Amino acid sequence: MAQNPRILVTRRWPEAVERVLAERFDASFNVSDTAMDAAALAEALRSFDAVLPTVSDRLPASLFDATDIRTKILGNFGVGYNHIDIAAARARGIAVTNTPGVLTDCTADIAMSLLLAVARRAGEGEREVRSGQWAGWRPTHMIGTKVTGKTLGIIGFGRIGKAMAKRCHFGFDMDVVFYNRSKIDTAEASRYGARQMDTVEEVLAAADFVSLHCPGGGENRHLINAQRLAVMKPQALLINTARGDVIDENALIEALENGTIRGAGLDVFEAEPNVPERLRVLDNVLLLPHLGSATEETRTAMGMKVVENVTAFFEGRQPPDRVA
């Protein structure tokens, strides 16, 4: 490994991971644990051999225009990397890695949690109890929708999409249909009780619940727009644990306000951590603060993936999770 490469960790990570980073590198940590602005990130690219960003760090093409960039690798903490301009990083010869695989189950668990909570109006019920407004059990109180035996539509049949299909089909006897940009082998899909459809619209029209598991950015930005929300069943529920920009947030708000769809469960948002007030005041949406991978086991495993990638890079080996 090169002599003490200088690395910057842009947010606080699990203590066990920070300890390893401090042992292996000349590591600096963002002790305030607040998101870094563009100026701070630009300075980091000039000052460190490696920058280890998270989804809260925006790295657009403009940040890679400087002539005095020192950074040789971006070790991203997370599987999604649409917050990084990959083409610009590649053009400057900067490697980019991510952390796939280790967050699959926990993200699918959060998607399942949102699906169940929205279907059974758990968020509304919890708020009612806490506010002291609950008047007691009655037959017509806060009626939700059944989950077992319904149809789940998945957009994006990668690791997390498959894990979600497994939970819904084998745990709740749901029929699973999905759209994926590439063809999935029929036998592979059947392992998860799922069948592929040719278009996003076909999935949306068939599903009682739609769960998004595709990458953000690029052609997937606003994949779910007003036109596609209108294709969904009026009683359908939309779940998003992918990236906030996959949904046109304004179109979703209008669909929820107008009853185009019944409700939604969101763990991600277009302009995190900013969530529009029009969305926050709606009862038919359940909102979580990007908790998909938020377990001790998963966040530690993600951090150790970054350690492996950056260590390999500075030892002259191919990082195992290189995306650029």
C-alpha cells in the first residue's frame, strides 16, 4: 500500500469501521456529522487521496473540473451512486466503488415494513394513539387493505427486488409480477414466485402494491410520473426504498391528494432531507428517514466493504466493487 494515503470520511460511520480506517490510513473524519457542501467537497478532492462519500454528498461534474485534484478513488458508502457523476470521475481517472450485496435483506425488510404499515394504516393509527384521539375499538375504524393473496408489482429485479419478491410470495402468498430492463431467466424468476412483464405500465396496471427497487438517476429519473401513476389501480399502494428521484414527487403528491392511488410508503425523497410540506401533511403516506440499511450489522458491513475496496486500490489490486 502507498505510504499512509490520506482519506476523508464525509460522515460518521460505525465505530468499528472508523477504527479500522484510522489504523490503515491517515484518516480524517467529519466529526460534526453534517452534510458537506460543494465547496467543502471540492476542497476534499484537492486535499485527500481518497474521499469516502455517502448519498448525502453531491458530486456533480463541476466538482471534477479543477486541475489540482488529488483524489484517486471515491469509496462510496452505499450501493446507489447516482449522487456521483460517474462519467466525470472516470474522465479524471478517479475510481469509484460501491457496497452491493450486504444491504439487500435489510432494505427489503424496510420495503416490507412500509408495505404492511401503509396497507394497515399503522402510521395513522400510531399518531392517533399518541395524540390521545383514539376513542376505542369500533367495526368501521381505520379500515385498511388486506395484504395476503394480493398482487405485488416490482420495478427492478436485482438483489433487493428478488428479496422483496421472496418475502411477499412465500411469506404472504402474493402473486408477484415485475419489470426489469434486461430479461430474467424464467427459471430464476420462478424461484421467487415471480413472472416478468414487458413494460412498466403492465406491472403498474396489474399490481395492488408496487415496490420500486431500481437505480436512481439517468433514465430512471421520474420513472414514476403522472402518466404512470394514472395507470395504477385506484386502490393501489406505492412503496419506494430505491432512490427519491425515481418518483416525480410533485406528481405523486397530486395523485395522493386526488385519490389517483390509495397511498404510499416512502423511505427516500427527491431532495433529502427536505420533504415537501404537502407530502408531510398527508395521512395516506407513511414517511421514513432513509432507514433502508439502518441496522448495526448492515451499516458495519457496508463500511467494511469500503475498507476492502480502498485497501485493494492502494495496494495496486482491483477493488472488488468498482463501478468506474
